[in-house]
Amino acid sequence: MSNIKYGGSLSSAEWSARAFPHSAVHASSLAVTPLEVLDLDGHVHAHGTGFVYRIGGRPYFVTAWHVLTGTNFFSGQKNPTGLIPRQVRFFAPTFSQVDAKLNLGSVPFILDLKEKALEILANPPTVFGVPVDVAVGELPVHVEKAGLFTSKGLNEFEWGFAERAETPIHTMIGAEIFVLGYPLTTYEGLRTPIWKRGALASEPSFAIEPKCSFLLDVNTTGGMSGGPIIRRVTTMTAHNQDEGVVQEYYDEAVIGVYSGRALSPKEPSFVLGYGWPIDLVHEIVRTSQCFSGTG
């Protein structure tokens, strides 16, 4: 079996346009990026997922704390090599438009983690009195464009998820969620993530251990830690007269940060995942527990 390659290295074939008419690149896919932890020689030592989240219009980089530090959140043990990451690489979407044709790609950025950043990342952030497996960084990347990316092209694109200003989406146990991330290292081109469907597995009104987290029923693999958890509600299905397709209308919101699998030593096939509420990102920013890097 050949390796699966994904991420958008080639344009859609003619059959794809017929099978999936008027299918645009999802804006949420463009907000997510592979996160590559580099060793001292500049080679990829480990990988995970990160995403851009905007608070008050300012972009922040969000991932799981253990991905950036190489430290197990539960045991506190460092990775077997003892590497303390000092450089991480992520990817930002790029656009070039010639007449009616829009070309999509990605460009790498390397963040150097200086001593101040390493001091902040030495321990997990403490929110509401408990440590959490979430890391938030201030982006040194200047984002020139702001606006929307649509199926008809680039209209002043704004990078990342925006904090939700509308009415929150009601979420209860069993609600449908998606975890976006990179289960394999064979991503290329635009580097769009894999979407894994699941459900909220624990009652959101009651605390579990570790505190501030919640459980997901989702089948993920290594590399997806640090990705966003998206809640989707479908409102209706109708015939879109303008596009000539039957279309679902839905609303989405980022509700959390995914931080890995909760495995049972007695039942290895029984897998749950940990999530952390997106509000923790706001608290980390508010309490100045953000790391920063130089590009």
C-alpha cells in the first residue's frame, strides 16, 4: 500500500469538478498548519498540529503544550532524547491570482524560541488554578490581508479563526465535533489538514480529570495534538438555485484544543481523546502566559 499524500499539491481533476461542483476550500482548513519541532541540526524531530486564532483582531498561534515542549503533560517526563525544542516550523497559506485563476500554496516560517519563551514554556500554563495542556504564542508574522476567502476567489483573506462574536452554539454530550490535524507527515502543497469526525463524550457541565478538560469520542492518531476542535450544527438542506446544487446550511465554532488520546492499558482498542475549552486561550492571553518567538 502506498503512502497517503494529502494537503493540496495538485489542482482538481475534471472529474472532481463534476463530482463536487462548487466545492470551495474550507476557510477552517486554511487556519490550521502542521507544527514541526526541529532538532539541533534543523531536521524534523517531532510533529503535531497548530492553528491561528484571532482575539480582538490580533492573531495568536495555538497548539498543545506538550507538542512544543516535548514533555509528557501527565507524567512530566521529557522525550527520550532529552531534546528541548528551540525551533519550530509552521506554514502559512499563500495566494496569487492571475485573471480568474487563483493559485494556493503555503510558505514555511521558523520560530526561534529564545530564553524568555523557554522560561514561559517550562511549565504548563495555569488557568483557573490548574495546569492545562495548551500553549499560546504571539505571532511575529505580519498579516497584510484581512477579509474573506470565497469559492470565487480571494477577497481580502484574513488568516485564522476569529473569536466568536455571534450567539454561542448550544453543545451537549453526544454533539457532533471535528478534530482537524495531521496524522501523517506526508502533507504537501497547501497543507490542508485531515478532518476527523467524532462526538463530545463527557458531560460538559461536570469536571473530569485533568480538570478543565473534556473527553471526545474520536479516532485520531499521533500528530493531531494541538489541532482545533470544531462544533458544527446543520440547519437545513435546500436547493441552491444560483449554484444548481442541493446544499447544506450550517454554522461552526471552535470549541477547544485537542491534546491527544486517553488510552486504556486494559482495553487498548477503547480510545478517547482529550479536549480543552477555547476559553482557556483567552485566559492565557489575558494573564500574559503567552510565549513569543522570532521569525
